[in-house]
Amino acid sequence: MILLPCLAAFLSAPLSAQTHLLGVKVSDGKTAYVQTVKLPQGGQANVVGPVVGKDGSRRDMIVNVLLGGSDLSYQLELSQGRGAAGQVIQAQGQLSIRPGGGLTVVECGRWRIDLSLDAAGKSPAAWDASGSANVRVSAELSRGREKVLCRQVLRPGSQGNVVDGRTQGGRKLGFIMNILPAVTPRGAVELQYQLEYTRPGAPSGSFQVQNQETLAFGRRTSSESSGYRLDLLVEGAAPRASGAGAGPAQRNAPEPAEEKKAVPLLR
């Protein structure tokens, strides 16, 4: 995985006497793999090793995390081992999280990733955009009965990455999502994204797209590419737009969504 700039600060991040417990839970709809990471405030932690699911299955988990205030940067991977064939989920991003709270940070295919801070035994709260410092970006790819949905929760202005993949017959299959949402002064979202999807029996990279779109909070946009329909949605609390002459409704009104044609991914 590509190292996030904030995670590159691991080598110089100061350590603090205050220690938090970060709960990591990765589930695939059948079983869940759980890891607890001791994480100093203002510092970093790294855990690499096997985990055992509730059904007794064994996987390898890699967790890299950095906590600064309420900002948590993370890298996570769950696989059957380095170089092994089979299913793998990878994710990286940055989000706001406070002690005693938990979030579902990734939902992609059958996978779900929950993170919690000093909240052992508590289920993550349902997504609530009101008052949240985070946004949730959803990308849904569909063609006929085929459908792939991937969501990630991020702080605006930070980059996210999710890989739901597997190796079959020497081929890498699955879905890749790279996103960067940024809130504009008018309260809309500039979303940069790259998506790639390869299903069994299809040519490598059967769907590839990169683009930048302006989206209104809570308003879905659609485009067509390579025979697939792509729906994008950003959920969050839209900030007030500046402007002394604007009334309350105008200041909170989101910028109209701009629907654009998908652009092929450059190689």
C-alpha cells in the first residue's frame, strides 16, 4: 500500500504518556477478526501478526495507526499471508474519532471495517452526518444484476484508499477505490476519484475511470462508462457558506451537483 504523508511522520512523532486502546474489527459477513492496538496520544503504533476469526479461521493482519488530537490516520490489511492467493482487504485513510466512540469506516463488497477508541465492547454508532467532522463517500458500480458498492468515511481534504481484491489463477481481481473529497467555500464537495474493477472471466481492468466532480451533500450523481453505471454520493454536514448578505437558507444551500462524463484512467 502507498504510505500516507501523515503516516510518514511516524519516525518523528513524539510519544505521550496518555495511552488509548484502538479497537479494530474486520468482518466479511461470515466471521469477524478483531485486534486491539495500544496507541499513545500524539504517537504511532504498528501491529503485524495472525488473528483468529470467530469461526476459527486464521488470517494475517497489519495495522499502522497515528493519533494526533482527534485525528486518526490508519493503514490496514487483512489477508491469508504475504504472497498467498485468496481474498484480501486493504484500507487507508484519515478521520476524526474521539475517546468512547466508534465508526464503521469502510463498507466494501462483503467487507466491513469498524474502528473504536477506548470503547471496548461497544458497537459502532450508526452513520450520522449532523455535526460530524467526517464525510462518507459511496461509489456504486452496476451493470444488469451485477453490483459493487464501496463506502469510506474520511476527513475532508484527506485521501482514502480501499482494495477489495483476490488472486485467482495468477490474476488479480476485485475493486479498487482511491478518493480525495474536499469541501468548497460554497459548501459543496470537490471529489477526485480513481476506480478500477476486474471481475472473474473479464479482461484485466475491465472498468477503469478517473475524474473530478463537484457534488452537493446528499445528492447522488450518475455517469456511464464501459457499459457500467457509476453512482456517487457524499454524505456529511455541509458547512455554512461565507457572505454577509446571504440569509440562513442561502448560506446552508449546497452548490448544485455537476454531473460529468467518466474519463478513462490514464496509464
